[in-house]
Amino acid sequence: MPQPGDRIGFIILASIILIIGLISLFFPKVFWWLRIGRRAKDIPPVPAYLFVLRIGGALTCAVALYLFYYIFSL
């Protein structure tokens, strides 16, 4: 069980997770480019893959929001 004095580290961690989730949710082509686009220059992103990235971003945001709830309920 984390102590109340450890909140700063957990807040920073939850903020980083939230930022990554928001980027994946609103700009999935960034993560497509990091994973595939750098190696395959002439291939456009597949819409289904971008949709899966958006779902992953939404789940990541949900985890970050749960972490914020957990941190502030200590």
C-alpha cells in the first residue's frame, strides 16, 4: 500500500500514461508511424489498425483515470 507521501510519483506516472493514451486516441498515426511507418515508406495505414490503436488509447486513458481516482482516494 503506497503511503500518502508517495503521491507525487504516482501522479507523474498516471499523467504520463494519460498523455500516451490521449495521443493514441486522437492521433493514432503517430503510433502507427513509430511501429510500421518508419520501415514501410510507401504503405498507408490500414483503417482497422488505426481503429485498434484508438481502442487501446481509450483503454489506456481509462487505466490512467482509475489511477488518478486511486491516488486521490488515499
